[in-house]
Amino acid sequence: MSKGNSILFGDSITEQSFRLGGWGAALADTYARKRTKDGIGHGTTDFCDQPHQEAEFLLLDLAVIRTDAPTPPVAATIFFGANDAALLGRTSERQHVPLEEYKENLRRIIQHLKKGSPSILVILITPPPVDEAGRFEYARYGDKAMQLPERTNEVAGEYAKQCVELAGELGLPSINLWSKMQETEGWQRKFLSDGLHLTPEGNVIVYQEVVKVFDETSLCAQKMPSDVPHHSEIDGQNPEKAFKLQCPAI
């Protein structure tokens, strides 16, 4: 497979994935030195605290995918819904996107990605579940204080369902994070730091699920050749030999 970028496109959960212990950072490490690595964690776009309705316009405006790009992206994760599912009439209503509009905007983002890179592997990730008690505790004081929950787990589940349905309609892989996390007892505190964003354990779940999808394609890291030879393959007296084997054009 030729070189190409991979895009992790999402809201603050994606942005935070490049912090210590984040799923994005883990992917970058997994694909380090791999021949396609221009790569996982590079050419990445994410928008903190944006519903994907706004991110769609940012995607188009920034021309993340260009139809004339010499090396189009080979993969993309689309991870929205946590902000879109904010309830109307509550403290985070600015982020709310109606359910059907959420689904159609996702479709348009996918179409834009496919237009720029027809063979791109697109993975849809649902919003995570919401720990309502944890979210309420997080926003009890100061400017963030609220009287009623600004998100509910039930509503987040409705957005997750639309995300999975769209993936099925388009024949794309999806990760139902909303369901997956709730399979573990005590998921609320184990996987969510503030009722919404991910703990290190929550990041591990996302990383494992994304890698599982990659492993079923030509993006399996273990099967990819390396950009450069391992040090054990290099003859100190004749180092260029190993590099010529890796890079015949030298």
C-alpha cells in the first residue's frame, strides 16, 4: 500500500486523544515506522467542543481532503455525537444538533472524504455513554453550575443508533462505543472522567476497537513493512545494504 495520511476527525474527545494515555497517541505509536505512516496521528483534524454540524463547515473550509492531493488519506475516524446530543433548554443547548440533521451531516462529511479519497477506509464511532450523575457533579459549581442535566444517557443512545444505522446503510465499519462501554460494570467511573470525556481506561477501549477494525484490513500494523530497517538488520561495516533492501530506489 502506498503512503498516505490518516485523519482522526472529531470533537474534544478526539482532541484529548493525543494527551498522555490517549487513544490517538496510542495509534500513532502503533504505526510508528510503518510504511503508511505519514500517518496515524499526522494530518489530523479535531475541534474541541464543536458539534459536528460546525465541524462539517470547518472540514470544508480547511480543505482537509483535497481532490488533487498527491497522497490522499488511507483512513479516517469520524467521532461525533457527544456534543450534538446536548439537550435543548439546558446549559449546553448551543451544541445541540437535531437527530436527523446529525445523521445527514455525518453522511455529508463521509461523502466529502470519499470525494477526495475514494478508497479511504472510514470508521464511524458513536458517542460514548453519559454518566449523568458524574456529569452533574462536574458542573455543580461556578459558571458551569446547572440545575438540570444537560445530557442524558438515553438521548446519547439515540445518536449512537443513528450513527450505527448510517454505517450500515453505507457499508462502513462502525464502533458502537455507547453499547461497548456499558458492557462493563461500573463503566461510569471507570471509563468517563467527568461523565462525558474519557479516562485512560476509556481511551484504551477506543484504541482497541479502532485497531480491531484496522486489523481486518490492509492497515494491520503487524503486517505492514517498516519505513526503515531494524537495527539488528544493519551491518555496521556495510549499513547501506540494509537500507537498499528496504528502499530499492537508493
